[in-house]
Amino acid sequence: MTCQKAAGVAKAMQERFGNRLNLKIHLANSPEAATYPLKGATNVFVGREWVSLEVATSAEQMEAYLNKILANIG
């Protein structure tokens, strides 16, 4: 359930931020995920930074988190 919620929030953020955000969803057993330090069944990263599930499963918190990151990179 947490995985589905996090994926739903991620897709909503892709819609919200458009081309400013490049969304990729990988399952834990995918080759792409193998390079990340996974902490459990559901993991969310922005770049190579781990995002807490509290943030990743809340559209409001994730939007604020992404706005902060995007403001820092211009």
C-alpha cells in the first residue's frame, strides 16, 4: 500500500512540475535500483538523496520538498 501511495504522489508531482522533474520508477529488484542503498520495501529518492516515507507519501510535503530543491538549482 505504501508503495502505491508513494508512486501516486510521484506521478502527481510529475504532473505538477512537468519537464522540471524527470520521474523514474524502479522496482527493488531492477538493475537501476541496485545502485541505491535501499532501506525497506518502499524507497523514494530525489537524485541520490533518500526521501522519508512521511514526505514521499504526502503530496503537500513532497511538493514543498521539490520546490526547495528546485529553488536551490535555479
